[in-house]
Amino acid sequence: MARPTKSYVCQQCGSVQPKWSGRCDDCGAWNALVEEVSEIGAGGALERSGGAPGRRIELIALDGPLKPIDRLESGIGELDRVTGGGLVPGSALLIGGDPGIGKSTLLLQAAAALATQVRCIYISGEEAVDQLRMRADRLGVRTAPVGLASATSVRDIAATLESDGPVDVVVVDSVQTLFLDALESAPGTVAQVRASSQALITLAKRRGFVIFLVGHVTKEGMIAGPRVLEHMVDTVLYFEGERGHQFRILRAVKNRFGPTDEIGVFEMTDAGLKEVVNPSALFLAERERNVPGSAVFAGIEGTRPVLVEIQALIAPSSFATPRRAVVGWDSGRLAMILAVLEARCGLVLGAVDVFLNVAGGLRISEPAADLAVAAALVSAATGRPLDAGTVVFGEVGLGGEVRAVARAGVRLKEAAKLGFASAIVPGRRVGAEGRDLTLTEISHLAELVALVRADTGAAPSRRRTERV
Ligand code: TYD
Ligand code: MG
């Protein structure tokens, strides 16, 4: 038998070191190494353990019979969309997010909805049963037949799940509170989080129930027990949003049973989370019209078109190195767009502070937002507002060329649905269907600058337009 050995795991980056030291060799973090008991891993373990030879594993063909996945729909449409159409029995899902963003609320609502069809257990290590009941009361799900427990000992939880008859869905809130007595380290350390989660996931796979693990995100933006949980589970969901805003976005960042680009949009209300069926209308609700530095981007999130306002602010800098601050978009791409505007369009932005914000707390990763970002920047720089009834999309290359993006038709259709009258789009657009929008096609960023400078977006007849 392999002898258990001690190793030291960095709480910051998760690297494993044979010896304790004050500073992690990999990431340089101080005081981050914590002891962990482990079996001897790879590298000589086979030889060292001696003993009986391994059993031969039977190899099978790739094209064998395919079992259709029986998914369990929670009835919360936005959650089902993000998980790829429902929960897969025996799968493990990790829900990460900032403390207070609404993870417990979402999962209690999901458990209550699921409990009408299957057996659900909700185990909280963070709240007492009374608190959970109060929350359920507030959410209007007091009568849902969910089995509640307040517990942190993995041994007790496992024993309960083993002996308590069949169960279909288990929520464990949160992994940071779990405690496995085989380890000396405190709850919340990488070692505890990893070992406790592994024990529960193994149990879920064996007994065939769905397990939801809640994980708080640390200041560094990683689920504590850095990354180590992400590969253990089948699905990783992030619950995001600004705490001051009511919007919450559920995003799949890994999914073995579905796509990873879908988002679910919720609104936090007095009575819990409400699904937002039409996110565009919500994201644009507080938009101020006719202010410089605002552009509406027609984006795609997963299979859905989502319209969102991009705001830019440009102010004289009092620093030697001007500030560039971005919320909701990639700062590297902002730098690129600024450089292209400077180098290819002659817009001087070197000595000003630039702030960019995606309104509503959404995070955009599509390159198709380039043109909308550029439009917001040009509008802010020139002090000329864009036409409030115009949407913008298109990718920008380093030469300043505007490139076509996928699913233009879907974007335009959504814009038309929300009452937009015109769109600034790439010159060679693909798949644009007949919509009642006036299109201004541009093939170079300089045309956009000229367009914003020339007029404030009033008369479309002055542009090279086309009725579709
Ligand atoms: P919670 O689900 O406890 O967050 P997490 O589990 O991610 O830490 O959400 C807590 C926040 O949500 C808290 O600030 C109060 C707010 N909230 C509402 O606004 N309405 C509600 O109905 C509930 C239950 C919570
Ligand atoms: Mg919570």
C-alpha cells in the first residue's frame, strides 16, 4: 500500500510543493503553503507500491450504442438554458460568484422548483435552518418539499446521503465551509475544499444524483481552492453582476453536457430572482439618449441576441500615463481600438483618460463589439452624440478595416424588434435578412469617424444607405 505523505499546497495558485516554505516557488505568494495529506502520486508510485499487477481494462469501440441523456428540467428557464437544457443525473455543478451576489437564493429557488418533481436536499454550512426558512418564506417557496440541513462535516453529509433513501438533487452551500476530519487544515483551505468536494462528487457519481456545489470567489477572482475544483466538476457556472445593480448573469464557463456560451439573465427583486426573458429591453432601460459617448451594441450571447449600451468617457488626464479603465470588456482590446483610432484615423487620444463601461453589468467578449466601442469612443472624443435609434456592430482589424461578423441578421432583427431604426454595420455583411432598418455600411474605421463628425446621426439620407 502507498504510504500517505504530506505535501504543501499553495492557497493562491494550487501548486503542490514537497517542502514547506514561506514563499510559493511558483507564484511567489507569501505564507500561502498549507499542509495536505496525500497518497503517493504518479512517478514511481507503481513500482514503489509493489503488490499485485493491475487488472486488464477491456477496450471498446467508439461507435457503440448511444444512450440519450435524460435531463432534469428545473423549470427555471434561464438556468436550464445555461446548463444546456436541464440537469444531467450524476453530474456535478459548481456555482461560483462573489459573496452576496445571490448564489444561495438561486439554488434555493431551483431546489424548490425541482422538489415538485424529484427529491431535493439543501445542505447549508453558512446559514442555520431558521435563516433558510426565512429566506424560503421571502421567496415564497416555504411549502416546497425540500430536505433541509445545516451541516459542514463531509462525513455526516455523506452518511446522510447514503442512508436517506434515493435522492435526485443535492445542493451544498458552500464548499468553503466543508470539513473533512481526515485533514488537519481548516475549512476553506485548498486541501479541505478539494478533498471534501471530491468525496461528495464521487458519492454523487456513484448514487446518480445531481450535486450543486457553491463556491465563493476570492478577491483574486478565482474560486477558492484555485482552479482545483473546476476540473473535478462537469459544469462550472459563474453568477455575476454588480451588487448595486439588480441584474444577475449566470454564465457557463465549462460544460461537459452543453454549450458554454449561453447566459441566463436574472433580476434580483424583493422576492428573489426573477427570470429576464428579454434582456435587451432591461439593459437599455436606463439609457440616456443624445449624450456623447454612448453607443448601442447589437451582440449575441449564446443563441440569443442581446442589445446593450456601451459608454465611453474621455477626460483630460492629469497623469503622466493616462488612465484606461474598463468595466465589462477586455482592456487589451480597448488599447487596440484606441491605437487604431490614433494611427489610422488621426484621432489624438494619447493624453486623455479613457473610461469604458458596458452598462448593466454585462461582460462582453465578442470581437463584434469593436465597432460599437469605437463609435462610443469617437462620440465621446468629438462630443457628438450618436443617433439614439442606431445600433452598431462589427469587428475592427489593426489596419482600421471593419470586418463582417456572424449572425448579422439575428442582431438586426432584435434591433428592429426593440424599435431601432438604423444600424452601422460592416460593409460586407453576411446573412442580413430583410428588416426594416436603414443600414449604414462602413468598411473602414475612418468612415465611422467621418460619420460621427459630420452629423449627429439625424438624416440617414446623407449617408451611403441601403434599405433592406
Ligand atoms: P445570497 O443568495 O445570500 O448570496 P450568496 O449566496 O451569493 O452569498 O444573496 C444575498 C443578497 O441578495 C442579499 O444582499 C439580499 C439579496 N436578496 C434580495 O434582494 N431579495 C431576496 O429575495 C433575497 C432572498 C435576497
Ligand atoms: Mg450564500
